Amino acid sequence: TRLHATGKVGVFGVVLLLVAAAAWTPLGWGRAILLIILLMVAGPVTSHALASAAFRIGLHMKQPVRDDLRPDKAP
């Protein structure tokens, strides 16, 4: 979905920022790698939880292309 793409881009941007900060300051690569791993796990999970919660309370997307979670859709 569109939210999945924005979540990945946001995580990638922060990861690049952490790499630059680790290279520029004495932050330490170990701490930076730990933060990068945490962000790479927490970012997509947070995006999914946000999208799932919005769907459950009935918030509709603007201009939806398809709805994979529609109950009347047969597999």
C-alpha cells in the first residue's frame, strides 16, 4: 500500500542520517548499528499497526486503488 512505501522511505532516511552521524561524531559504530537495526524493525511494524488500526475504526483511504481486506472478496 501507499503507507508501506512511505514507512520504508522514512526508515531509510533516518538510517542514512544515523550512518552520517556515526561517521562524523564519536558516537560509535556499535551504537549506530544497534539503532539502525531497531529502526529497521520498529518502523515497518509501526506503519502496519497504524494502517491496521485506521482500517479497523473505519477510516477510508482517499482514492483507493484496491481493497485487499474487503470481507466480501472471495479468494
